[in-house]
Amino acid sequence: MVAEKSDALVLRAVEFSETSLVVTLFTRDFGKIGALAKGARRLKSPFESALDVLALCRIVFLHKSSGALDLLTEAKLLRRFRPAGRELFGLYAAYYVAELLGELTDEGDPHPELFDLADETLLGLAAGEPVARRVVRFELGALRLLGHMPSLQQCAECSAPVATAGRVAFGQLDGGVLCGRCRGGKTQVVSVTAGALRTMTQMADPRSRTWQRIEIDARTLGEIRGVLNGYITNLLGRKPRLHQYLGLLWRY
């Protein structure tokens, strides 16, 4: 077995024995991996507390055959996530980032851009940046990078341009906005303002930094949260655990 090296974000750590942990890591070079960290629970651990959830670390691991846990041999802490002040919403948002990384990705499927986006998001949350804007940016960016981005300007059914004024039908099961001809007979369709769709388009643009200056009022954010909550729930087949906290983020 060849020793592999990569930067990694710790998504989950579960007790395996009196001295060891099974960890889920999202690595920059190898994607999501599951690994056994022998001795990680000892007082004098070889991993030196580098395996806390949300920590960024530099790891060395031995890649096992398909279906078996990799063996983590080294983990050097690069940065521990610490939310700004005593505000819990930044912490909830960071846990949501970890949850989406774990649920939306497959093992052994690398996405360096997604790793960088997640790292940037955690840095922003730790610095006290507006939580709601950072969360929406991450969700849309992750959906785009993983090929799940909903259609926001063209009908998801027939690809016809959809009017960018008034209210627009958004099909949660259809993958985006629907034109008048394709709307009929569809289920799980919500009505969204064109303004909310324009904001989502701006927030998802990978080349633009203007999203950092966008002011999202509570009503627009509520619409965006409703769309993304339903869309991601349908995509995963279940409601993410952290969704219960996201409705409160418009104030932060």
C-alpha cells in the first residue's frame, strides 16, 4: 500500500474502540474517505487532537481495497474551526456545511473546487461574516460543482427562456423553473419571485465576487430558503438535520 497525503476537513468522528476512531474526511485530492485512526482516543494520541469535527488538517493515510476503511497514520492540525463570538448560528451553519459534504458526495470522488469552497466558507463563518449569505453561497456552489444546479433561467422541462418578472413556477422535482406550457400537471411546484431567482443566479456565479455585496432582505431570503430546503431535501431523499436552524438565519 502506498501512503497518500492530502489536506482534509473532518466531517465526522465515531468511537471505534477504547483507543480508536473511525473518521469521515473530505480531502482535497481524493474526495470523501472513511478511515480508521488507531490510538486517536489515547491521552497521548499520535494525532494530537487534529481529528475534531470541522478541523482542517494535513493527513497521511494508507488506501485500502474497495469497501474497506483506509488507515490513517498521521494528521497534523492546520486550523480548528472556532465561530466568532458566542453566536451559535455560525456553528450550526458550519455543521450544515459538513453535513452537505457528507451527503452530496461519493467516496473516492475528488472535487478540489468544492473542497476550496467549503474551506473558504468555514473561514468566512469563523470570521463572523453574515451567516445566511455564506450558507446560500455554499449551497448553490456545491450544487453547481456537483452537477445538481437547478435551472434558474430556462424551463427545466423544455429549455425555453422563462420570463424574469413577476412570479415564476419552480418545480422541486423537475430541477428548476417551469414555463407556462410545462407547469400543468406538475406536483411539488412553488411560486418564486423573479427577484429571488436573480439573487440565486448571482450567488451561484463562480466568477463573481459581487455576491459579497448583495443585500438580501428577509422576504427574499425566506423565498430562497424555501426553494433550497425543498430542492435539497428532494435531492437527498430526506430532510437534512440542520435545516431546522436555517429558517432563523435571515437575522445573521
